[in-house]
Amino acid sequence: MSDAAVSFAKDFLAGGVAAAMSKMAVVPIEQVKLLLQVQHASKQITADKQYKGITECVVHISKEQGVQSFWRSNLANVIRYFPTQAFNFTFKDKYKQIFLGDVDKRTQFWHYFAGNLASGGAAGATSLCFVYPLDFALTPGDEREFRGLGDCLVKIYKSNGIKRLYQGFNVSVQGIIIYLAAYFCIYDTAKGMFPDPKNMPIVISWMITETVTAVAGLPSYPLDTIRHHMMMQSGRKGTDIMHTDMLDCWRKSARDVGGKAFFKGV
């Protein structure tokens, strides 16, 4: 095996394992966020039963389904998140070699900044091509009943073809490019300004990570909401289809719910 292949495999495994471990702790938060994002587009949740906020959502689900329900899709989430983050970090490093191969971060700051921006966006778009069906399968639908992640993917593929598994991909790739471009650009640029990034104090590294996550997430969140709405239409026909395309989804969501519709669960 070549050195490049070994390096790719190491980066892939390291990124995937770290991501999977962290994901298990935040699955309940992801579940609540997703419910708040898509509830007004769901036929199963009527307007009078929609959650008004995070606290109400958590309390209601705990009473109705039990606390364990927050981890119901834990394994499926980890299965999705492992390759997603592994690909993100692996491709990001490869793209950095392309965009930043001969760049001096001390004397060419804006070139360095732009290179990190391009590396993050390109890595996110490339990764999404491989893992999007997993993300699609985990989005709650109206009448989908599956025994698991594999059963879901197989049945959707058999009934609707590969195209259905990539429903909403266009808006998703826009969102991931914005998010990861901002995330890796700010994170790598900030770390790169330290004399010895590898030995950075853990508190400083944590503060940078949390700040970058929040800053990068805000501009891409509306697109994340729209993509989940588009995903939910899988299997719907005729008058049950709420949105004809991404722009129609933007327009109707803004008209029916207002600007807050795009930041539900943020």
C-alpha cells in the first residue's frame, strides 16, 4: 500500500472514531433540533400540537415516549456521522495540499485564508456525494415505516430509485459548502496563527472550536432547514407535495411561518 493510501486511511479512521464518540453524546440534542425544524412541514403534527420551543419538546417527548426515545436512532446516527466526518477531515487535508501547497501563512495571510475557505467547502461537497443517502434516511417522514437504516435505504431505492435518495441534494450541498468553508476556514486560520498549533492549550482549542461551530452554523442553518423539508416529501404524491422546488419551499415557509421558520431549533 502506498504512503498516500496509508495516510488517507489513518486520517479517515481517526476522524471517524473521534466523530462517532462525540456524536453519541449529542444525539438527543440532534433529535430535538430536527423535530423543531420539520414539524410545521409534517402531516403528522397538526398546528395546535407543534412544539413552541426546546423545553416543551423535551418534556413532551419524555412523557409520551420515555427518555430512551432520544437515543432511538443513536446507532444509525453514529453510522452516518462516522463516514461523514471522516470524509470531511480527510478530504479537507487533501484539498489543503492543493490550495495551500506553497502558501506562507505568515506573509500571505489572505491567500492562506482563501485556501482554507476553498478546502473546507470542497471537502464538504465531496463528502456529501458519498453520505447523503444516509442523512436522507434519518430524516423523519410522514408514513415511512422501516426496520432500520438498511431496510429504509433498500426500500426507498426499490420503490423510487437512486434519485429519491438524493432528494434535496442541491440545497444540501449549498449548505454544507457554506458551513464547512466557514468552519475550516476560521478554525484552521485561527490555529495557524499560533506558533505551535499542535501543542495549543486544550482550553484555547476548545474555545476556538465552540466559537467556530456557532459562527459557521448560523449562515448555513436556513439551508439545513429547507433541505430537511425537501427530504420529507419523499413518497408524497399529487396534492400532498408541499414544495415544487427549493425556492418554492423558501417562499411558502416565509409566508406561512415567517423568518423564524428557518431558525427553528437553532
